[in-house]
Amino acid sequence: MNKDKIIAELKKIVKPYVQDNASFDNLAEDTDFINDLKINSANLVDVILDVEDAFEIEIDNESMEQMLTVKATMDIINTKLSEK
């Protein structure tokens, strides 16, 4: 799956949880979910569950702990998709 499609899907997933809309409008690979978008840790778990559903993948705890930025999340999604 290409980068633009993943970012577009991630935007749909994180939008309901975003507290900083200015950062959301400028979402890029280096965007941090907690520091930039102000998504709290409980909602970050919801984001990860939504990512699993949207991409039909299973994310292990180790990968979950790394999913703090858009880039890290994209890398994990691509890795999990390639393992299918």
C-alpha cells in the first residue's frame, strides 16, 4: 500500500481523537500523536484498534509501543501487511 493511501486512512482514523486541529491539518510523517495532535494515551489505544480493523492486521504489544508517530505507524502497517 502506498504512503498517500496510508496517510489518508490514518487521518480518517485519528480525526475523532485529535485535540489540536492545526497540527491535524498539517499531518505529516513526523507528526507525533501525543505531543502534536494531543491524543491521550487511552485514545491512542483506540487509534491502534481502529488501525487493526482498517488494515485487517494484528498489532502486537511491542509494535503498539512504537506507534507514537505517523512514520512509525506507517512502517508497522507496511510490515504487518507484508507478513500477510
